[in-house]
Amino acid sequence: MYQLRINDLTTAQFLSQYWQKQPLLIKSGFSNFIDPIEPEELAGLAMEESIESRLITNHNDDWQAHHGPFEDFTLLTPENSTLLVQAVDHWHPEAAQLLTPFRFIPNWRIDDLMISYSTPGGGVGPHLDQYDVFIIQGQGKRHWRVGLPDQNLKQFAKNKSLLQVEPFEAIIDSVLEPGDILYIPPGCPHEGYAVENALNYSVGFRAPDQKDLVSSFADYLIDHELGNTRYSDPDLLTPKSIGQISDTEINNVRKLMQDVLADDNTFKHWFGTMISQAKHDIDLAPLDEPLSVDDLQEYLETSEVIIRAGGVRSMYQVLRHSILLSVNGESYTLPLETLESVKLLTDETEFTVSQIKESFSCLEFMKTLTKLISEGTYYLQEDDEFE
């Protein structure tokens, strides 16, 4: 297991001083770092149809972006090339463990683990991201430059799928070695180039914008046949001009929209369902024969440890009279007395059967756990696993 050390800071100090405020170079954030994956394994993932991958080359300032899956890696030249594979935590359990040290950030904000392999000079060029990222240096070395947000910096497209930014002033200019970590807040320009063959691990975070949230909420209302209250104006007075939309009418329309947003039950169900959806495919192994609730306890006797599959997004909200558990785009309403067990489902990547046994008397909890295990989002540890 990886132990994170943020220089001499506690996680609380890091959050108050750096999170979404300024970049930070964390020297030896992981001491004695050992890569959880080999470059050959990463290349193997990039050959899979269901896994998103890219290969970026930069020869004589001619930037090219190629999208996987790849049948071969002739484009991965000895210099100036980078292979990037998205959501590796969905497919590689050992690599997924790199997310655990960063789970002092709420689950719903953590997105996925992207891994890149670069040959000397390889990178994606100077650019901006609109989300937080921790970049972990694996094998090899990479030279990084990071600046502060600057509204005057211009972005431009090197090609249709590679957006870069003009030169910027760096406040971090350093060569990262294995175990070093770079934290970059949203909007900070940055660029990194491999000094030698190098692996990098990027822990990204979700930051939906207003249009994404409004669009998703509208889709949720449509799918669930909600938000059907129509505009009405029983106190309408004769207008001075029939062509004018009055401020009163604008306020009435705004209130109509705000009323559906203010419906706490609808809003929380939508948000839990939306934010728990995975953006990428997940390597799940559903049971050949789905379990029944009656069979669950006997099935759980075959192992003591339950594991949450890599990439599974699991979170909960405490409502007035119940708990709303959201897992991979589906939400389940559970009694308040199951809260400690729900916390294990969401806060831990693995836990024991004994730890959740007190909730076995709750039929709603057992039905939910039966479904989750049958779908493969949670599974039992095999006897030889992680030995």
C-alpha cells in the first residue's frame, strides 16, 4: 500500500493552503516508489477496444495525436512520443491502489487514474486543465514547468484534438524522480517532457460545469417524468405593452425553475445518480448465476473479505429518514440504521463480512448487497488474492 507524505503538511494544511489555490511540488511523496505496472502492460491495455488511449508525437514541432486502440506501436518512437491510457484503475487492480492515498478528497470528486509512458522529449505540450490533478513520477525522470493562472494566456489548437497554451512564466521548474508528486490546480499552465523513458500517473478529479449540471438535471427530470408544473399567471393584469416581457414574468419563470431545483429529494437523487456514473468502461465480472437474497449469506461464508471493483464509483447521502446509496449510476434507499455498513461500502476499497454483519437483519440492505455482488461491482476475495 502507498503511503502519501505531503512534504511536512497534514492533509488539512494542504487543503487550506494549496488545494485549488496554488501548485505544489511534493518531493518523495511516495518513498521507495515501485511502479504498479510495466510499460508493456500499459501498451497491452492500449490495444483493447474498450479502453481509451492516445499516442502523441512531436517531431520537429509537428504535433500529432493518434487515438487507440493500437495494433502496434511503430508510432511510439525512441524519442518525442507519449502513450496515454485513460482510467487504468478500471482495469488494473494494482494500479488502482494509487488512488487510495488521495481519498482524503471526497469520493465523488475523484475521477480516474491516467497513466502515460514517454520516451525522451515526449509530452503533450504546454496546456491547461480545468480540474485538479496529482501527477506521480514513476520510473525515469520528467522535467516539469508549472505556472499560475493567467487570464491573458491564449490557447490554440496544434491539431483538432490537441489544445495547447502559449509560453508562460513558471513558478515550479523541476525534474521529477520516482516517487515525486506534482499537484496542479485548475487553470494552471503546465508542461512536462520526459528526460528519459518515463512512466507518469495522473490522479484526476471531476469538476462539472454549470451547463453539464443543468443539462444532466433536465435529462433526469425527463427520464423520471418530473418537473411537470406549468407556468401560470392567475393575477395577470392588462399590460401597457403586449410586446414586453416584464420583470415580474421573468421572476415567475425563474421561480418555476428554482422550485424544481429546491425539491430536496429530487435534487439529491439526481446528483447521486449522475455523479456516481463512470465515464469509462469498467472491468466487471458479474456472477454467472445472479444470487438471490436467500443465497447471499451462504455465499458470503466462502470468503471473509469483500472488495470493491476498480473504477466503481460509490457514495452516499444522509436524507431526513433514510440513506441514499449511489453506485455506478444507480441509487438505493436504505434505512438509517445501516449507515455504518454503507460507510464501509463507500469509504473502503475492501472490508470484511464481519464488519457489515449487523446489517444482515435489514432486508433492504441485503437486497442491495445481493444486486451489487451479482453485478460484480463488489466481489469476494479469493483465497490466493493479494498474497
